[in-house]
Amino acid sequence: MENLNEANLLNMYIEWSRKYGNGRDKNDIRFGQWVWNHYHEQLSELRNSLTSPDKFLDGFYSESPATAYKQILKLIRKEYV
């Protein structure tokens, strides 16, 4: 599997929005949770490399797909310094 980057994340967000809108999928999984399921190792390494307590706003628990997208994007960009 390729690494998660901004383009991949955007494509995942668009796909999710088309299928599930602002909700959960048929398995009751949130968007952020779904992304983390696919890229857990990479996202964990990114989060663990940062020092800000805000790094735990990592998108996993966000109910809103848009919020999760923004939080994961900040994590990818290493904006939680």
C-alpha cells in the first residue's frame, strides 16, 4: 500500500462523501477511523514524532468527515508542532 499523502486523503474524502455523506458507513465506522484503518502505521509514526498535545486531534474520533479530514491533513503536514 502506498503512503498516505494529501492527494490520497482528498480522494478518500471525496469517495467517502459520495457514498456516506456526513455519516458513518454500513459498518458504523467514521471517516477518520476508516482512514486510520488503512494507514495506521504511518499515521501513528507521524503522530508520535510530534510534540504538541494537539497531535491527538488526529481525526480518529471525529464524527464529522470534514473535521476528520482537516485533522488528518494537519497531521500529514506536521502542523502540530
